[in-house]
Amino acid sequence: MLVTVLFFIGGLVLLLLGANALVNGASKLSMSLGISPLVVGLTVVAFGTSAPEMAVTVDAVLGGTGDVALGNVIGSNVFNILVVLGLSALVIPLTVHAQVIRQEMPIMLGSGFLLLAMGLDGTISLLEGVALLVLLVLYTTFLIVQARRAPPEEAQEFVDEIQPAKLGGFDSRWYGQAIFIIAGLVMLVLGSNWLVESSVTFARAFGISELVIGLTVVAAGTSLPEVATSLAAALKGERDMAVGNVVGSCIFNTLGCIGLAGIVSGAGGLAFAPSALNFDIWIMLAAFLACLPVFLSGRVIARWEGAVFFAYYAAYVVFLIMRSQEHAALPVFSTAMLSFVVPLTVVTFVVVMIKQPSQ
């Protein structure tokens, strides 16, 4: 078991190092080629923070553990909204950019409901996987076109975020940047393999389903780049970037990771576990929808709202563990959440939205 723990920790470390190397190398190479920092920030950096999810998802499918792949994506999206946004808002109240509300939120919600519709038959087919990836390409193309028309001050924000290579440094030359990219990809592949294999071992040893492991442990581990990026952006005062990173990551996870998983799964498609279809994807959609009243209430995520998000994630994890163990207290816990806690939170958000315009 000690060896499994070491492989799990090593996998997480490699994923973090690999994602960082990939983002640094790709962003600096792109800027060396004359690509706008804003375009790099919206594409390379966004893909980079989702690279661990992509690597783990593909590795899980190739290893025959499709539940880990599906659970990783759904769990990562839930983690991004409830934990990453929650923790970031607890550090400092977050500002929500108007574009996120007007553009990214509808796309995130649409991708979530599209995934639900595709999974109703129990599988994500090869054709559906291709369709999801095509939508991701179209979305990325749209971002690039939109970024080229953006004012100079927005581009400057990403110059500060990406930190171009210093003249004379190893990473200022194309071959140095290429080495960073290759090293990042190697670490991502190796780290994802270690993480998936050790997670499956844990699941079997403790009698926990692979889906639950994917929804919690693997999802949290692969979302660490989003945690680091959003917290760093919040602390540096780039509070709208912290929110945009999370919403953009959810879109890339849903369209890119599931799309690629459907393609890699081949003619048989990616199996959509009944428990994920009947419960977990609805939690993901509920987390997406929970952003609406929070984002619209003055376009600021307050500390108390961040605390509510974080508390709900804790309750969700407790529920998953109790469900996997068939705990006797599960019915009482579920009744309390559905009959009291959730309705009370909804009423509170509605009251805040009603009062907001008069403030």
C-alpha cells in the first residue's frame, strides 16, 4: 500500500509539473512566433490548466477504466465551481466579468446539458465524441477571432500573467521552449498513468467504486492547476481572471476531455454509468446553475457565497462516501440536504438577487 501511496503522490506532482512546463513552453513559443498574449492566455493557458484532466481521462479509457474517465471530468467540473471558486472567494471577493455572464456562462451550461442529452442512451459514441471536439475547436476559433479585436489593455493583462521569456535565457530560444513542451507532455502522460493506476488500486482495496474515486480524489488532484491559477490570480488582484479560468476550464473539460474519451473508446463508445447519469451529472448541472444567482447578484462572489459553495462540496463528498459504503445514515443525510439546506440556500440567493438592484 505504501508503494501505491507513493505512486499516487508522484502522479500528482508530475501532473502539476507537467502542466506548468507545458503552459510555460507553449505560451512562450507562441509569443516568440508573434501570437498575441491575449490569444495565448485564452487558448494555451486554458488548455494547459485542463491538461491533467485530458491526460487522466485518455489514460483511464485506454486502461479500460471508463468510470474513472467520466468521474474525473464530472468531478473536476463540480470541484472547479464549488471548491476553486469557493476558496478563491474566501480569500478575496471575486469580480465577475460581464463577458463571463453574457458569453461563457451560456456556453458552459449548454455544454453540460448537451453532455446529459448525449449520455441518456448510456454511452458517448464515437460520433458524439467527434461532435464535442468540433464544438471545442469552433469555440476556440471564436475566442481567437474575438481576442484579435480586443483592446490593448486586455492583452496587457495576459502579458503580466504569462510572463514572457527573458532575453538570453534558456527558454528565450525556440529549442528551449520546445524542450519545455516535450518535457511537460512526458510528465503529463507518466503522471496520469501513475495517478489512475494508484487510484484504481485504492478503490479496490477499500471497496469504493472507481466512479467515486474519479469523482473525488482524481478530480481534486487534476484540478490543482485550476486551484493554483485562480488563487494566484485572486491574490494578485486579477479577480475576474480567477472566475474566467474556472468557467473556461469547465467548458474545455466537458467538450475536450469527454469528446476525446468518446473518440479513444472507439466503436463501443464511452460507457455512461447509470449512477453518474441519475445523480452525479445533475450535481454538476446544479453547480453550473448555482453560478447564475451568484454571478448576477452585483457581479461579485462574496465570501459568504464562497463559503456556501465550499460547504456544499464537503456535503457532496460525504454523500458519495456514504453511498459507496451503503451507510445507514444516508437516508437521513439526504432528507436533511434536500428538504432543508438546499431550499434555504435557494431562498437566500433569490432574496439577495431581489434586493441587489436597490442597493
